[in-house]
Amino acid sequence: MGLSLISLTGNASTLTVSGLASALRKTEHWIYSVKAFGAYGRSRPPQLEGEVESLSQVVALNAGIELRGDRRFTEHLSGYLLAGALTDHVGSVESRPYGEAGASILWFDTKKDEKLGTRDATLRTDFAFRYARETRFQYYPERLDLPDVDLGGPRFGALFRYGISKDITFQEEAEILVSVITESRVLFSSQTQVMANLTDALALGVGFLVKSDSAPPPGKVSTDTALSFNLTIAL
């Protein structure tokens, strides 16, 4: 679980709250996982004393959840089903429910062992087909209904995690979706994180997120980035 909060008052006013949570359970033949995130932010620009106070504006309003189940066929090969949904009002996405079926290869998954001299290291790749229905609505600066679109095509994903040292871990998670069922569209995301363990349960980390959409809703730019500093709690 992770949580971040920014609050500024005075000459300017800003409030931003974001959080994330994930859970993973492994059995002999199955792997279950769930991920969720959300963010909300408002901001009021600076102004001179005595002037009429400016109205605050929403600068972030998004949330999402994803459920995944993997059936292990061998130690390294599994098939999986995935379902999720997200919303992003600032990005003019009212909702995007999606489903996915594919195969996953676990190339290696080693655990830290001081006696053997090994470190935590994981590499997993996914190949799947995803379908999504994206309902669009422009919330800002003025409300306007937009045409909905369908997404469907192959998705490639990769997860790499490596223990740089005893208490520092590097993780990279990336995916690319190539939609081919309607107009050509490519969605790409990359999340890079470095976590430093403070205790067995607490970790301080820095992350950088890049999301790119070759055909975003009208009036929106194609790439968003986010730099974050998080305190993470492992349960």
C-alpha cells in the first residue's frame, strides 16, 4: 500500500492525494493478484491580495482496478485471464472496462540468499489479446459528449525486478497495446521504481511513470508523465 499527499495554502492553493494498493497470492498451480490506484487534485493559481479569489480547478481525477488469475502449466509457463476498469476525467475518459487473455513466461525468479550470493531478481513477459470499450466525455474546461471508441489487439508486457543491494530494489514494468479492430492506435506505458527499505515493512521509493496514446481524445496531448515519491507499507 502506498499513499502520497501534497497540500499548499496561502498565495496559491493546491491539494493532491493519490494512493495505490496491490496484493498477490501464490499456490502450487495458481497465482492471484489485484491492483488498484486513485488520484485527486485541485489547484488555485496565485493572485494579488484584494483581488477576487480565483476558482480552483481539478488537475487530477482518476482511478482504476485490475484483477488477474494465472494458471501454471509448468514452473515457467502459465496462461492467464485479466479484467479491469479505469476512469480519467481530466483525460476525457469516462470509463474503460477491459478484458484480456494470454500467456506468461517467467524467465527467472530468484530470491535473496546470502549464503549462495544470490539477489532478488525476476523477469516475466506477457503476450495476450485485449479488448476494451472506451466511453469518452469531456469534463474540462466545459462539458461535452464525445464519440466512444473500441480498442482491441495484441498486448505485450514485461516486468523486471532486481535487488541492487540488500535494501535497494529496482523495478521496471512496461506494456504496449496495438489496437487493430477500428482505427490504428498504440498505447504504451512504462513505470520505473527504485525502492529503499527502511524496515522490513516500510520502504521509501521514487517512481517515474510515462503513458503515451497515439490517438487520445480530441484536444488532449498524447503523453503524460508523473514523478512520485512514496512511502510504501508491506502487509
